[in-house]
Amino acid sequence: MNDNTQNNLSRIKEEIKELLEQKNKLTKDLNDLKQVMDKNEPQKKEELDKAFESVSKDMGKIFKLMLKDCDARLVKKDKDDINKGIQVEVCFSGYWNTNLSTLSGGQKSFMVVSLIFAMLK
């Protein structure tokens, strides 16, 4: 091997070594981050459930202010796991409706406004 080839080989070996060190550091950092996330998961779930309940309650109150004798709420698709989604339900004349496509444009607008205000509160 000539000197130029030897220098290139040495440089490439050094780059590989640096990349492996970076990979190992990133892998360690990723594992540390996963541990922190797993540790905080119960608190995250609790706080998310509190916020969900608060927004749902406030949304109903605000909706009732805009449309008398009506109500609205948020419902978890899976009562134990909010990550599986939520849906909006509205109540007119004692009947809860989950199909929002049947609402008039004005009713939809009031529902959206009440949700936004509840989230801002």
C-alpha cells in the first residue's frame, strides 16, 4: 500500500470509530429517555384524564349558555385509554347524538366554539 492509501484507510477507520461512539451515545440517550417516559407515564395519564374531564365539563356548561336546554360532552372511545380517541356528543331535547353530521351548521359552530373556549379555560 502506498502512503496515500494508508492515510485514507486510517482516516476512514477513525471516522468509523467516531460514528460508532456517536451511535453508542445516542443509543444510551434513547434508553435513558425511554426510562424517563415510562417513569412519568402514570402521572401523564392522570393529568391527561383530569384535563379531559375538565374540558368536557366546561364544554357542556358553555354549550348550555349558547343553546338553552342543550348539552355537550367529550367521551373516550375506550373508557380506560384516552389514546384510543375521543368523540363529541351533543344533547338536544334529552337525546344524545354522536353523529355530528346531522347537526345544523349553527349547532356545529356552537359546539366547536364551546370546545375551543373550554380548552382555553
